[in-house]
Amino acid sequence: MLDHFGQETATSTQNKRRSIIYHNSRFGNKLQVKDIRWILYQCFECPKHVTHIIVHLAVCVVVVASLVINLLIETAEPGVDDHMLKLCLFAIELTLAVYFLGEILLRLWVIGIDHRFRGWRGKLRYMSSVNSLVDLTILSTTLLLCHVLDPRNHQWSGSRQELQNLIFVHLLRFLHLDRSGYTWNLLKRLFLLHRVELIAAAFLGSLTLLCIATVLAWWQSANDRHQLLEDDNSNFPSAFYLTVVMYTTIGYGDYTPDGWFGKVFTSVMCWLAVNLLGLVSSVLGVGLALLVQDKKLQKRRRQHIPIAATVLQTFWRAHLVGRRFDQLTVVRRELLPKLIRYDTEAAPLRPNASEWSLFHQWQHSVDRPSAWKRSLSKLNLRIWNP
């Protein structure tokens, strides 16, 4: 922790001394426990680096491999021997169970970095969140799947039905891959921003569907009155089904409108409905692209914040030393060494270093009071010309 003048307090110094340090003999550097916790926190909670993405992609590949082997076992013929496939699936599920258990324990260890989840109450609040409940569900179902696939189990030969019942486990694992909820938050923001356009398009599309189905059912029943009880094409549900199929696809061929009026009317109205569907998709696509672009702009603005803060701090230091030093009521003896060290180290980086350096101000401070020079001389500082 730093005080008002940039000095480290005694508490932070003691904490640094008490922290356990791991020595890396190969590289010769020191890696503290808090650094390990911070690296794991970034990897689990906010993955941004290439290493974090590689870890999550490796987990995704293992999950996809488990799903493929499970589907091969389910679609295999009854006479085919799937002994090796079950052994491979058991090994993969056991590996995933160990990984998920270790990930949950590591998350509980590193979540204390976040101030919202400090202490046992914070960890309890973290475990009661939706993501943690999904993780616990995935872990429990994975352990159950390992028990079903265990070769020592007496029902191992007839475990195909249990695998079919536990197929939803793989869907939960894919939800675990996007644990931060970036996709869902993006869709939520997209629907909230364009809710008026989406509601209007949904209303117009529903009205168009009902209009097509009603007119088509009326036309079919008017042309086939004598076949109304025998033919099923002239009722409203069949017409509505035909309308939805023509609206979403090009039709399956099981229902076709009879007569020239029915075909022309269905074609024109479905063309208008398809245009409405294209309007919805275009709104969603443009909105999604704008949200992603806005995220990038916000990231660039966040990168400019430290630069602006450094400029303001540098200007304030120069203003404090050059203009207001004689107006300070209390002078901290450790303030001037920091300012002079900063000024002399940063002076070669400036284009006009001689105009900003303290040595230049010392040489040409004729109109300044002698109290400033006496204060500097008491500190026994070596002021050199950069």
C-alpha cells in the first residue's frame, strides 16, 4: 500500500516479507504466491492471453472427443463390440472429472483476489452463483458417468441406455466453455438496444402468417366443399403449417396450395414474410457488429487512461516543484528525492530537457526565495545536468 507521497507503508512491507517465495533455479527469478493466484485468476475468470485461450481450447477438444465417442457408442449396432470405445470414454470422463474438481478447488483458492468474494461469506456467495451451480452439476454428472462406465461395474455391458440418458451432460460442458457469459451478455445487450425493431418485425411477421393461413384455408375450403370431410388440406391447421413451412423453408412437398389464386397469393405473401425475416436478421447482424466494435473502442479508451494519468501526474509534479514549493506548510523530506530522481531519469526522454530539468531551474532561479535552495542543500542531493 502507498501513502499520499508514494511511500510504502509498514504493513505492505511486512506482508511482502511474510509471503512465501518460490525460487526458480532455471531462470533465477522469484515467483510469489500472490503472483500465482493472480495468474490463475486471470486464466479462470477473465482469459485474455494466448496461453489462457490454449488451455480452454484444449478442454473444448477433450469435451468434443467425449461427445463423439459417446455418439459412436450409441449408434453402434447391438452385435458390434464397443469394449475399446467404452474404455476410451471412461478414461476421458475420468480425466474431465479430475480437471473439473481441480478447477473448482483452484477457483475457490484464487477468488479471494476479487473484493466481492473475500472471506468465507464471499466464497459461499460465489458458490451460490449460477456459474458455480452449473460447475457443480457438471462435476456430479461427470462422476455419475464415470460410475456408469467403470469396468468394475456389474451393469457395464448394459450401460448404453444410461449413456443416452446422460447426453445432456455434454451440453452443460459446452456452457462451461463460455463461463464468463460474454456471448449471453452480448445477446442481452443486443435485444435490449433493438427491442423496438425486433418487436415490430415479430408483430408484422405474425400478422402476415395469420393472414396467409386464413386466406389459404378459406380458398381451399371454398374450392373443395364436397371434399371438406375427406381432404385434410382445407382446414386451418394444415394451412398454417403450410404457411410456416413456406415462410421458413422452401417447403417439404407434403402440402401444396390448390388453384392459381392460392399459389399466387401464397408466393407473394411468403415473399413479403421472407423480407421481414431478412430485416430481423440484418438488424441482429448489424447490431452485433456494432456491439463488437464498441467493445474494441472501449478497450482502446481504457488503454489511454494510464497515459493520460501519467501526463497529469508529471505536470502536477513539475508544477509543485517549480511554482508552489515555497507555499507548502509541511515539507516531506522524502518528496524531493523522488521528484528529482523522476525528473533526472525522465529528462533524456524529453526533447527540451534543459528547459524542464531541476538543474536548469537551480541555475536560473534568481527570483526565487533562498528557502528553496536551503531546503535542497540540506538534503545533500547530487543534482546533475542531463
